[in-house]
Amino acid sequence: MQHDATAPSPAGLDELDIDLSETDAGFGAEWSSWLDANLPAIHADYATATSAADKHAVARKWQARMSEGRWAAIHWPPEFGGRSATARQQLLFYLLSAERRVPPLAGRIGLNLCGPTLIAHGTPEQQQRFLPPMLDGSEVWCQGFSEPDAGSDLASLRTRGEVDGDELVISGQKIWTSGAQVADWMFALVRTDPDAPKREGISFVLVPMRTAGVDVRPIRQISGDAEFNEVFLDEVRVPVTNVVGRLNDGWNVTRTTLANERAILFMGQQMALTATLRKAISMAKTPDPFGVRAADDPHLRNRLAQGWIDVELVRLNGMRNLAKVLTGREPGPEGSMSKLFGQHVEQHLHELALDLGGEFAILDRGADDAPNKGKWALGWLRTRASTIGGGTSEIQRNVLAERILGQPRDPWADA
């Protein structure tokens, strides 16, 4: 596909092969202009934020400002504070955001997952109560899906919810809950009919994190960070009115929300890989403290070239899946291909970065001679989990085997 030569192209658009209508160009220009007026101040705020708490406060402030301009959730309908942005406009939005180093929003989990669920399945009362504070960041959400024995096989979840009058009493455990330590609310899948078949009897429930019986325990990662958490629920009482959709129909509610998730999210993955590759190339060209340039090593140059090829393959495969969405078709197994291949590319790029930096690359954050401010070692440690988070490599291979090669489903899938 080629660009519309008559439409102005915002900076960065030339990196993608997509048609750009006059409307799309105007959308991109408006977003770029808004960033010109608002981004410098928030970058300055982040520069002075040192602790995790300070950075989270800045992220909430940034989300509030974004919501005022109706940029926090462009995929939401206008009546809920969004812009009903098309898939193409969302693609352009993410591209320009990456190019301009737009900070992430504090409540992006709620905006991207729970918000669309409430818009599609919530009651008017639920929408009125939860969507406005979710939009402006005054209430931040986390996702309570995975459990110790129900990660890739999510339908095996055991957290139970028993109806007691007009309340639901919830007990169980969630794990790998991103941001639970700062979240105000959690949207969770809870088994409310233990006698129903595996994928039935599950409800989608909104749980306030400050309720008695909710215990959040951070999980320390190999990188030293604690972004994930265990969440223990001990007879937590929530109103039955906090169930989204019908009771025991949570599996279908959740599938509606996640149906097209990977079609757009590949863009964030590809842009992150591109940013990593660019930094690696820049480092290869820069002499180390001993005056040695990694770019002078032909073996490392070949690995950089292979890295560029791999990042392009991630982009092209993602664009193929996006093209389906733009033409009204359902996204296919290309999403699993992007996840499976992209996570290995991410690991290989960080391994390459460590080799490019030599002995200095293993220095931690705060060391004077650490390349990229010590983030290469941190990034490498984080990528060890890439083949697990967001769907394990084994699950992605199963999807490809079943949907492309026509192989039979694993026995556990229908148990």
C-alpha cells in the first residue's frame, strides 16, 4: 500500500506502508499539535520524579491531561470521552506516540481492557460510575485473571464467588497481577457456579482493592523490580451489581473484550523493538571508554543486520494482521506468530546489546560508565520472562499448530 501523496504526513508516518486519507492526516496532525503544547511539561515532571510513587503520580497527572483532550482512550465512543478512532487512526496514534516518547498512562490496563468491556456489556449505572474516573486516571485498574494453577489454561480458574443475598463473597488467589500494588480496582474472573462446565459458571466481577480481605503481595523479579503481584482474596464482599454482564457468563464477556487485542498491540511491540535496535546501532558506532567501536567487528555488524531484518519481519506480519481488521475481517493466527517470534527477537536484541557494550554493558543503573544508563542489563533480565507473559510460547505454538497446520487440540483444552 502507498501513501496518499495529496495528504500531509505527520513525522514518522513514512515508516509504515498504509494509506493515509485526508481525515487520517488531520487526526495525526491534531495529535502532533496537542503533543507540542503539552508534552514538554510532562517530560520535565518525569525528569524530577525519582521514586516509583512519584512516577506513578506523574503518570496519573498525565492521564488526566490526556483525558481533557480526549486522547486517553481514543478507541472509546465520543459519548464516553473517546474519539471512536478507526484501527488505522489508532495505528497512527501509536506510531506518533512512540516517535515523540509519549509516557505510558497510569490506567492503561483499565482503558484498554476493562473500559471496552463496560462499554459493550456494562449497565448504564456501571458505565456512569466507573468510566469517568477510569478515563482521567483518578481510579486505576488491574486485571485479576491468572491464578497459580490457571495461567495459560485460564478456564481452570478456582477463585470462587458465592452469592449471599445482594452480595458476592469471593475467596481465592490471583497471580502475576500487574500494578495491583497501586490499583484502586481489579476486574476479575470468578467461578460462581462450580458445577458448570469448565468455560461456564464464570463471572466478570469488579472488585475494589481497598476492601477488607484483599491482600496484595509484590513478587520480586530477577531484575530487582516488583511490578507483578499475588492477590489473595479472603471472603471479599462486593455487591452483585458489580458483576458485568450476566452472572456465570463472564467467559463470553471476556472473549468480547480481547477479540481484537493483538491486532493493534503488535504496534507497541514493533516500536519497542525498533527503539531497542536504534539504541544498539548508536552504541555500536560510539567508541567505548577504551576507544573501541563495536561497529568495527564484522560479526557484530552481521548480528545488527539480522536484528534489523527480524524487526522488519515483526512489523510486516503485524501489518498483515492489521489489514484484516481494516477490511472488516477477524484477526487470525498472525497475532500468535507476532507474539512467538517477537519475544525471541526481543531477547536476541538485548543479548546483542550486552555484547556490543562489552564489560561495561553489565553495569547496573547508577554506574557512571554504564551504557544506556544501565538499562541494557535491566532489559536483558526482564526479557527472560518474555516467553511466558501474555501467553506462553507453548500456547502460541498450539494456536499455530491448530489453526494453520490443522493439528488436533491438546487434551487439556477440552478437559
